[in-house]
Amino acid sequence: MKTAVFTCIVATLLMLLGFVYSRGAVGIADSKTPGGHDAATGETGPHQGRVLREGDFAVELAIFESGVSPEFRAWVSEKGKPLDPKEIIATVTLDRLGGDKEQINFVPKEDYLQGNKVIREPHSFVVTVDIRHRGKTYHWQYESFEGRTRISAENAEAMGIQTAIAGPAVLREATSAYGRLVVNPEQMREVRARFDGTVDTVKVALGERVARGQAVVAVNSNENLKSYTIHSPIDGVVLQRNANPGEQTGGRNLLVIGDDNALLAELEVFPAARSRVRPGNPVSLTVRGLATKLDGVVQQVDPIIRPNQASIVRVALRQTPTQLAAGAFLSAVIQIDEYEVPLAVKRSALQSFRDFTVVYARYGDQYEVRMLKLGRETGEWVEVLDGLKPGTRYVTQNSYIIKADIEKSGAAHDH
């Protein structure tokens, strides 16, 4: 219901802006054409095709697609009586938007003539029909449009319609992951007593920043009952304080000091993506509370699968803003593959048209549907396998306006 209301609103806006619609659905014909005859009979034949007449001579021309690929078929009669297809030479020429021209020849089949080519989508063209029978030539021309509309450049700009040229693109496959920031284990140091004894003093507090060489613990040795001082091995922050005055050192960690500027991202990756994540893969990270995205690279994939079936992927950061702190939650996009395809379109351009996924090609102030066969999809790009020529200009933004305009004009599929 919401979609229908929205489409109606868009169509109304288009009318108010003075949009010039295409001449409607398939089947609307020129009244006369140079060197041709009046084709606008408005008559439908017994095979649901268009009837073209000149005097007593008539041709019913239809695109037949029931159980077969779309093809032209023609039934020829004179004074209401069917003519033998073997006595007819027929040619149909299709002029498509963008300059493509196709010629279709016909062969006799039972009581009709069959075109020798599949009619590719969209079935939108100017149709020229030439028939020869017993030395006489008949000629008609008419428009048969679908999925086409005309919009002025001024109105297209006002409605924010944007276009791009279809061509090659680099597709990057990625997977999402979540995790948190941790201090790089390689930049952490455990502080122990060289000789066991009694802790005299602990000179630093938990969370305190220390410098390399700074005195952090004093111990009274059990061997000679003399005190000695332990110094910090690195610049960093006291992450753990496990000793207090009067306690025995007992060979344990007294302090853990880590460089809080040396952070890693630890991400949880599940089995479906784990096999494709490799050291060196680029990573884009979004840290909660930080507006700027961070760049990183996969450093290591943990070989152990945890109870929740995730594996830890460790990511080295290319830059570490000063406001970052270990423990911050983050989301990440890990690039797992990259390849170039010869033809792709932006995902934002895609629309539905009948049973097809389409884009709208632009030729001057005319827009027409292009039915696509799609391949791989990654990020903003979708690979095109068929249905669009490289170099075609197509609508990338606000293509729904083109769709609404075509639906309003009635340019549907009606042979």
C-alpha cells in the first residue's frame, strides 16, 4: 500500500513538472510514414497481433513467445482469404534506441511466416515492415515501445536524476565481523623478581603510566637480605598489579605493563567466512564513539575455534588515534577478495520491471529499460553478464522516478 501511494505521488509530481511521456504502450503507431501506408488501424488479429492494411491486402504481425523464445510471426491475407506463405517475401527491420538496427527475414511455416531471429528484450523499437507478393511491394512503419519515456534535461536535473557510464569495475568481496580493541600482546611485559624475596614497596598504581627504566618495585632478597629495585622494561601503562608490600614474590608476575598505543583489533569470524580470511587482507574498522573509520590489515587468524564456533582474527591498525583505548567495541569489514570485471553497474541503479532486474539507459532526453543478466555482487557494484552494452549511460540515482514515469505513461509489455 505504501509503495503504491508513493508511486502515485511521484507520478503526480512528474505531471506537475511538465514531463513529456513516451507515446505509451507497445502498439501505438505512426499515422503515416514516409513512403509507407497508414498502419494505425487499431485492429487486433485472431492471433493477437497488429493488423497492417493496404486496400484488400493485410498482414497480421505478432511477437509470439508462448513456449518458445520471442519471435515474429506473420499471417498474410488478401480480401479476407489467407495467402500461401510460400508466395510471400517478408522483412522486418527494428530500429532501437541508441542506433541499433536488426533485420529479420521470414521463412514459411504451415499457415504463417516465421522470423529467423529471437527478439531480445526490451521489445521497444520502430518497426519497418516490407512485404513482396506477386511483384508488388507493401511497406509499413510504426512505433512499438515499452519501458521508454522522455524527460527534459531541466526536469531530470530538478528531480536529482544522476547517470554514469557502464564499464569495467573492481569488485571487492567482504565479510562483516565484530570485536574489540586490545593491547598488542607483543607489546606487553610481565614484571617478575629476579631473586625471590619479600616485596618492600610497589612504586606504581594500577593504570599508572610509566617510562622505560622507571623504578616500579623494590624487593628484599631471600638470599642476602638486601633490597634491589626492578625497573619498567618499556614505556606503557600498568595493566595488572599483582603484588603488595610484605608479600613473597614466589616467582609470580608482580606487574603487567603494556604499551597502550600499540593496539590490535580482535574480531570474531565464524566458519562460513573463516576459510577465506587470510593474513594481509585489508580491513575497515568502525570504533564505537569514533567518527572516523580506521584502516587495518589482518595479522593473524587464530587456529582455535572457540565454544561459540568463532575464531579470533587479529588486525593490526595502520593508525592509532590518541583517544582510542583498549576494550572499545568495534565493527569491521574484512576484504576477502578483489577482482576486475569487464562490465558492472552500481547497485543503486537497479530496479524491477516485470520479472526482470533492470537499469534505465539514457540517450539524450530519452530513457529506456535494459533487462540485465547479473553476476557477482559486492559492495556498491554488481557485475553485468548480459543485457547492457559497455559505454552505455545509465541512471544511477533516483531511477525510481524513471520507473514511475514509465508506469504512469502505460509503456508496458503488450504485443
